[in-house]
Amino acid sequence: MSDSVSSATDEPVLPLTDQYPEIREAVAKLCEGFPGEYWREKDEARAYPTEFVQALTDSGFLSVLIPEEYGGAGLPLSAGAAILEEIHKNGCSGAACHAQMYTMGTVLRHGNDEQKKQYLPKIASGELRLQAFGVTEPTSGTDTLSLRTTAVRDGDEYVVNGQKVWTSRAEHSDLMLLLARTTPKDKVAKRTDGLSVFLVDMRAVKGKGMEIKPIRTMINHNTTEIFYDNMRIPASSLIGEEGKGFRYILDGMNAERVLVSSEALGDCQWFAKMASTYATERVVFGKPIGTNQGIQFPIAEAYAHFTGAQMMVQKAAALFEAGLPCGAEANIGKYLAGEAVWKAADTCMQTYGGFAFAEEYHIERKFREARIFRTAPISSNLVLSFVAEHVLGMPRSY
């Protein structure tokens, strides 16, 4: 057996997919206007990247999944994934605006014609922002069926009481998708019944039953906790049927997994490029540090993990677009992408050595940001529980 390995050094290192090259090129060009210094300043000030979000909106990238009849591009999920991957591949962050892509899907798939006509064109144009997603609560966490926020029908209104946490972008959104209990848990036939989804116009209720409190975190994620105290919303805010909201939310979670995983894949490529470039240029003891296998191999290994994760995320997107079951693929893709980006981030930190801790290199900031992919929108442990139970047929572990 030959010890030689086929070389591809004359070929550019490209992602495994060439889907939407024009979109990718345009996104990369847009990102050039928002270099690392821009994001470092936002990080230091804990400020929202308003200019970046506006540029994405003006370019139509945030409305690609909205059908043409409502002012969007009508492209499939993989187009949104390509956009978010490219954003992160170029050192920017889609966390400030990615929710619009998957929350909009709930309105599109389960909203009535009047709701679609009223909101989707304005979301597509950027007149309205749908960035807030109120699901998680302090006491229930990922045990969504145990949430305590209630919405009680009172004539032509619902009265909402309760609390949400980790509701990101609430201070910078006009609309919120809210999941609340409309039937007490002990009065439903099935565990999954009794929850309903509402499209809340936050402009009408801020300070009038809705109180938003920012949560300072290790990353600039613009997240909040929200308190609902007899907040009154029109009954027309209800999406779909009352009591069926949990199914509607689940319907959008596979899309969320694919989109957020794509961000992690973009970061993988950013870390790999930063590490390999630095290892090639940094000279110690008279030679580039990248000539040492102790430096070279971890970078190559991280890239190998990235390519495997990317294939699974692409498979999940393809199944979703075909209308086929993709829960296992979306969850596994999220798990692999989260693990891959954390490995890539750690490898990049190790490659840069002491310089990785200096803010001017942007590595430490991206390192902090990368950690969230192992926790949100679903933790790695819960993905493993899902695979064990629903793929391998093992007993439920929680």
C-alpha cells in the first residue's frame, strides 16, 4: 500500500455544496462592509448590530423564505441556510436576525389568509421585524409541555400572564411569536394539547402588561426575560387552532435546527481559515508553526468534523424541503455542527496561543460565541436522548 496521499493543494478549499453561488457571493460582499472591528465594538457596548440587520433587510436576504406573493423570494430552506452559513463564514453573526426565518414559517404554514396578508409583506419589506420567540421559561426550560404562561380568553381578547426567559431580540422586534397555555395541563386529553401560539404586536403591549428586562451574558446576544401581567391581546392574534400550538412549534423546530446549524458550519470555516492562515504565516524556531503536525493535525481534524456535519445538515434540509420526516437528521446535524464548531474554535485558540486572548484578533470573541451551539436551540445531551429513544428504540431517559 502506498504511503502517498493524493494532493488537492492546487484546488481551492470549498464547502461541499455549491448551492446558490450568486447568493453566497452577494452575502460575502455585504459582509465586507462589517469587519471584525464593527463586531468588536458592538460586543464591547453590548449593542444591537442595527446597521448589519438593515443591510441584510435592504438586500432581501431576510425575506428569501417568504413566498413571492407576499414580497419575498420564495426560495427553499437551503437558501436561508446558505445565507446564514456565508454570514458566519465571513466573520459576521446572524444571531441578531436569524429568528425571522424560522418564526415566519409558523405564520406561513399555520396562519390564516388575513394574518399572512397583514404581516408577511411588511416583514418582507422590513417595515416590521419578527425576531422574538417566546417559548422558554425559567421553571420549565426545555420541558416545553410544563410551561406556566397562560392565555385566557376574555371576549374578543386573550389575557396573558406569566414569564419567559432567553427571549432574544425582544428589544429590537415589533412582533413576537408566543407560546402559552390555553387549557390547564390537568384538563387535556394528550400531553401535547392545550398550548396555543399567538402573534403578538409588541408595539401595542410594551409597558401595558409586557415588561422586558435585558440579561447580560458572556456573548452579545441581546437576550431578555419578559414578564406578562394581565397583558391583553386581540383574539385575532391566535395562530391556527387553539390548543394545537405545540405541534405548530415543533413543525418549525426542524427548520430552526437546520438554520442555526448552518451558522455553526460557517463559523467552522472561519476558524479553519484563521487557524490555517496563521499557522502558515507564524514563524517560530525558524519555520512556520504549521509545519509541525501537533499544530497541523488538529486543524485538519477540525475541518474533517466540519465536513461530516455539513453533509448531515444538508441532508436534513433536503428532507425538509421534500416534506419528508427529518427530525433525526435535523437533530443529529445540530449535534454534529455544535461539536464541530466547538472543536474548531478551541483549535483556533490553541493555534494562536497567547495572541488568541487579545481582542484585536477577534478569536476570543468568536470563541465565546461558538460555545452557544452546544446549548441552543437544543442542548447536545437532549439530542442524544432523542436519538437514543426515537432512532435506537431505547427507553425514555427523562
